[in-house]
Amino acid sequence: MAQDIPAEISAVNLNDWYDSLNDINKVKVKRYLNCIDTTSAQNFLVDLMRRSSEDHNYKLSALAGEYALSHDLPDYDRFMVTEAYIDGLFGAESYEEMKVQCCNNLDLFPAIRDRFLEENGGELPKTIYCRNRLIDVLVGVESDYDTAFETLDEFVRIGILSEDELNYRKQSLKIHRMQKTFDNVFMYRPKE
């Protein structure tokens, strides 16, 4: 049985997890093993989630994220694992679970903010999934612009969005809302 387990999986001691997968998911995992990060089980799973999301294999990404988060992790590691998990959940259209994970990461952000900024050269990166994907769902899926505006204000309060970026994003949402309203008006076709 051990000979069926790829060396990369054994290197990070994820044999039990791999054995728990069905045959289809084992084949999918094998697709992403070339040069995958084997420095730790966590890094392996994060790399697997990112690779599978980039390949639009979102359900595998979500499966790996769910397993990764079932373990006790330090705050910063939990934040980084959840970031990769959020993107998989978004792609898999598991919006309710994605929103829960976004909120978990946003609650965690003030505690890890300094290290996060340090790891990103003192700047907030453009892509922070807990921030961006939450707005994507509030606006693009739920059309809840009012909550999106309130959420953007909360982002500034916790330091995950700059004041300059806030004004830009609010203006973009106002334009998006207006465009959507116009699209709906002009799509109306009276019955003959």
C-alpha cells in the first residue's frame, strides 16, 4: 500500500489524508505534485490549493483546505491556509461557507497584520481573498451593495484596506450599481 503513495505525500506525512481520498481525487492530486512545496504539510496543502484553483479544480482545492483547517494552527498559518481555502470555495460556488471563512480571516487579521505586512514588503497586496472575495459575493452574487459599503468601511477600521483604496472601491461599486440598474431597465421587453 505504501508504494501507491507518492513520495511528495510521504515527505510531508499526509499518507492518511491521501488514503482517505477516492481514486478520482488521488489522480487529481498527482497532477499537481511536480515541484510542489514539501517543506511542511501546511505548505504542501496551501500549494496544492493554489495550484488546483489556478487549474479551475476548485473542489479539490476546497477538499484540501477543509482538511488543512481541521488541524490546530498558529494564527498566521491559519490565516494563510484560509486564504487559499477561500479561493477554492469561491470557485466551487460554496458561497455561504466562503463567507464564513472570510469572516474568520477578517477577525484574525488584526492579530497577524504586522507580520502580514512584513511578509509583503510593508504593503497590503492587491489580492487578499478574505477581503476581495467577500465583496465579490456581496455584490456579484447577492447584489447587496449596502452591506458591501459597510464592509468596506470595516476593512479600513481593521487595517486590511487603505483609506485611499476605500474611496476608489466605493466609487467603483456606485458605478457598478448604476450600470446594473441601467442594464435591467434596458433589458425590459414588453409583451406583445
